[in-house]
Amino acid sequence: MILKSFLKHKKLVKTLLVNTFHIVIILFVLHSCKMPDKWFGSEAGKSGLAHFDYFKYKGADDFYRENPLPGDDYFYNPVLPGWNSDPSICKKGGDYFLVTSTFSYFPGVPIFHSTDLVNWKQIGFVLDRTSQLKLDGQSTSQGIFAPAISYNPYNETFYMITTNIGGGNFFVKTKDPFGSWSEPVWLPEVHGIDPSFFFDDDGKAYIVNNDEPAGPAKYDGHRAIRIREFDVVNEKVVSPEKILLDGGVRPEENPIWIEGPHMYKINGTYFLMAAEGGTSTMHSEVILKGNSPMGRFIPWENNPILTQRHLDPNRENPVTCAGHADLVQDEKGEWWSVFLACRPIGNNFENLGRETFLLPVRWSEDNFPYMTQADELIPMIVRKEGIKPASGCLNGNFECVDDFDSSKLGFEWFTLRTPATDLFSLVQKTGYLSLNCSDIHASERKTPAFVARRIQHHKFECETMLNLASQNQTDAAGMLIYKDETHQYFLSVNRSEKNYRVSLKKISEFGTEVIADKEIKEKKFIRLKVISTGEEFEFYFAGKKSDWELLADKIDAFYLSTANSFGFTGSTIGMYATQN
């Protein structure tokens, strides 16, 4: 009877089966469309997830607390606190644009905007696509070196030219610096590092850069500044290169690491400016004058025009390593300089990296620009008429909180080497940053599940709350303080047999050392906090509503400093998830 019924209604049954199949396919597609991250594929099931509810950063430096600004017309140095090295600046009308180095962090080259040179707001990244920025396999201090931004009024185009240590020299361009930038145009003829454009007022363009000297190097750090003419229309170099400066301004003293060159034409005179002395405490800036871009340049007899290398190391609130400068003229016709420098604790060490400072430019009687001379100190409070200090996350002891309510990360966040979009999500759990406990560790030259921001104060507090959604005891998540592949502190949470365990780990070239750990009876949410006193760190934990408990204190901050680890970046801090 069943067979007869099936044969009688065979056509109807076939139609129902086909329609059911179509419905299943449609539901599958609709379900997939709700999951924009490839992170939610089969790979996600191989490890646990960590959901971070918020991240707080609060500065607490003594200098800002003890030295409030006198009022309007004054600002704090640095104007970009925390690691913002190798600043370069340009202007169009009353708008100023500034970029800094990012090395092996992604996105690359943050771009800031200001209308008064003092109050800056990040408006994006110049290199925000993987097609522009290849960093695979590069160490933290490789990647993007010394970006230089310029505006060419002849074609109304902005240019950013830089070095990718893993690929060579290239530039990108845009008509709108608030928007996106072009794909890279590579310059295989331009070797060395630190290229920058100079657009002359006759329409011609040039590239100046650091490179090897003409013959064998006479000593370690012997370099030269070279120049080549550039065809803007066809976007290629069109002349043989010429050495403008061999070694430095006093070659008899064997000067080292002449780099970061910029060229200017001011009141009919050409100036060549460059950094000299290396990036540490001997850093400086020098200036030369010439009558044409490809001509002879004569150094100023009172060079350097900016340095702090000869000053008493025991001075109060020292600013060191000053150099790698750029010049810009404001709307009133006055000249200003942005440059990098450091703020070490007791002239010993810091974790902030090289920061961006701003000073007025003065002019000598023989028409050379300079920022400091003799024993002049770089001030941390500077007067600029007509400006008003703005609130926000770049001034004084500011506080920033990210509740992760947006579908995109804020500009303060970045990852290592790639976008890491397969490792984090802001939509998987609304109001949370979700990280995949990846099997890639932050000690590898790959992309870990690490979302970081700059440390911008000696004394600061950082706090987060997480839910570790994993039954695997090898999955761990928490806060990572990161300097490079072999210098890290990890405040982590992982499952124990019955509850959770909070640990502090020190990562070095020799492996991982557990400094402290404790089992806690928390069912879901665990808060973590890091306090920096400048020279030491303190690490705390708590439940969602319980009081803070100290896990470890008197942890040496020197371990993460450039003075200990070398490298070109400052320390960063953020959320990290991994498989131990």
C-alpha cells in the first residue's frame, strides 16, 4: 500500500524534496552572511575564544600633575606622546599632516591632522591594505622606516615615500589625505633607506636618501646622502644619482649614520637637513646650504642645529636622543620643526620609545635655521601664540576607554605584520573584542592574536575584563606588554582542572618563565590590571565585582626598554590570546 501511495504521489514527493533542499541551501547562505569574518570557519573550532569587554588606559605621570599648563598659548612636549618616531610633516593651506614610522605593525604609517601644529588627531593610516604593506617574516624593528610626507602644488597631490626593509623603497599618493592612498610605486633604482621628495618651485622633483658611500665604508656607520631627479608624470627617476654629503658635516670626525634627509627652498636658498650620530643619545640634526638641488652644499659652522647629547645626564626631566627632524612654515610665516626625542627616567631608560616633539625654528645672522644651540634644553612646556590645548588622548594625563561597541577598531589599535582579521572579531559577541586562542605566539615572526596600543606615559594603569570561553587548559588570554619577540610580560588567564588560574609570565630568548600564579574561583568574568610606576610594574586580578588582589609587584620595567633590548619601537600593551 505504501509503495502504491508513493508511486501515485511520486511527482508531489519529488517537488517537496527539491523545495526542502533549496530551503536548506538558502538558510545556510543566510547564516553565512551574518558571519563576515573568515575567523568563524572550521579553523575557529580548533581553539577557545577570549571575549574582552573593555580596555582602559590612564596616564599618571608626575610631570603633568606637578606642572599644569599656564593657560592658553602653551602646550606640552611631546605633542605625540608615546612611540611616534621619525615624524615628517607637510601642509596645504591651513591644514597640516604628519606621519610616523610603524616598523612591523599593521596598519602602517599613522597620519595625523592639525590646524594649529599642536593639537593633532589621527585620521587614519596611509598603508591600510595588505597590497600596500608586506611584513611577513620581519622582526618588530624591521618593516617601515622613516616615512616622509610631501605636498606637490603643481599636481595638487600628496606623496608618502618610505622604506620597507623587506622590499625596498616605494611611494604612495593621494589627492585626499583624509581618504585612501594608492598602491605602491616601487623605486628599484633608489637604494638605502629614508627617501624623501623635494618639489621645487620650477616644477621639478627630486628624491634624497641615505645610502652607502661612493667607495668602501671607512668605518662602521659611514653613510652618504644621495639625490636623483624624479619624473612626476612618468613616476620614475630620470637622472644619475649624486652624492650631496659623504659621512656628515665634519668628515674628519668620522660622523656616523647620516640619514633622514629633507630638502627645502626658503627665500631662494636651498637647504639640506639630515640626522646624524645614530638614534641613541648621540643623535643630532645638521643643516647645509646650497644654490641648487644638485649643486654643492656647505654645512653651517655651528652645527648641529638640534641635539642634547652634550648636556649633564643628571639634569631634571631630561629629553634625549633628539634628531630626525622636519620643517614646516605656519600660516603666520613662522617656521616650526617636528622631531623625535626620548624622555628617559633619570636619563637611564624608558618604555615609551621615541616620541614626536615640536619647537619653533630660529634663524642665525647668516641665514641658517636652528632649534637649539649651546646648552639649551628642549622644553616640555612651549609657548605658541593663539593655540588652545585640546582635550583627548594626546594631552597630559589623559584617560581612554574602549568598550568595543564599534564594528571597527579605533585608530589607536594595531596588530603585528598583518590585519589579523582571522584572529579577532568585534561582531561575534556584541560589545566585546573576541580573540581566537591562536597557536601562533608573540615570540614568532608571524601574526599572533595580539591587539595592541602604544604606552604613552611612564606611570599608567591599564585594565580589562575577559571571559575565557574554553575548556582547554592550554588556552590562555590576558594582557601582554610587548617590546619585541624576546622581551614581553604576559598577565594571563587559563583553565585549571576545576577553576581558573591567573599567571604572570616573562618571555625571553630563553623561553617562558612563570613569575607568579594563583588559582582562583571565578566562574565567568575575570578582571586584569597593570600599574606602571615607571621603573616597575604591578600586576593585579579580580572577579567581576570583587576587590583587586595583587599577583606580583616590583617587576623590573627596564627589561622591556630599548636600553636593554635594543630595537626602534616603544613598548605596546594590549589583549592577547594564545595556546601555551
